[in-house]
Amino acid sequence: MKKQAGFTLIELIVVILILGILSATALPKFVNIENEAQEASHKGVAGAFQAAVALSHAKWLAAGKPGAGGLAIDSIGTAVEFNSAGWPINVSGTTTVNAAGCTALWGLLLQTNAPTVSAATGAGSDYNAASSSATNCVYGSENTPSVDDLSIDYTVGTGVILVDDTL
């Protein structure tokens, strides 16, 4: 009688059992990767926004603390309006803080290749801009299930930026 080469039923069951145990322990780590990637991306955007606000403030200081009328912050002459403490408020000539102004400010500070922002909820943008009061711009991520998740809160009067990066 010839001896057949191959795996026995017991060997196959053991291999399947080992693969099942490995996948059960590894799967939770892979499931959480998407949330971690969103949080990391959000932290990067928040860091870029913080840097842009700080650089704008530094330019205002270097320009000798100019008054009303705006200050060009880039090479193409885009002007931003600053408050009396030197923090960027809105586009030049507009000193009110509202959703449209927060959207314009985002575009002026972050400029090229920035995540998209819109004052209208559900516009398909990366972030939704809103004004929680006359002194705050709040940028909430539209790519997350809850409005409260992944937000950037910019206090115009003090330049303070709070980042909620927990899903």
C-alpha cells in the first residue's frame, strides 16, 4: 500500500484553531487604527492652525502693532484684520466674529492644501465653522459621527486654541 502525503484532520483543526486565536487577538488592534488615524490627522490640522495664528500674531508685532485696516500676511497681499491684542479676527475690514468670518479666516491662515471648511453643516467639507459667541471660532470635524468630536476652538480675544481630539 502507498503512503499518502498530506495533512490529517487533526492537524488542519489545530492550524485553524491557532489562526482563530491569532485573529481574535489582532482584530481589535486593526479596528482602532481608523480612529487613531483620524485623531492624528486632526492633531496635525490643529497644530498647523495654531502655528498660523502664532505666525500672524508675530507678523503683527513685527509690523509695529498697526491699527485697523488689516495687515497683509502673505506674499500675494492677503490682508487679515487683527484685534487690539494682535490676534487675527477676520478678513480685512470685517471685525465681527461669525461663521462666515471663521471660514474666511481659516482659508487665509492655512492657505494652500488646507482641509476644506464651510459655514454650512453637511456641505461635504472636512470641517464645519461656527461662532460659539462673538469671541470664538469653532471648527468641528464633519467626518465624525458627533458634532462634539474632533473640534478646534479658537478664542479670538486671547489667541488660545483648544483642541478636542477624542473620538
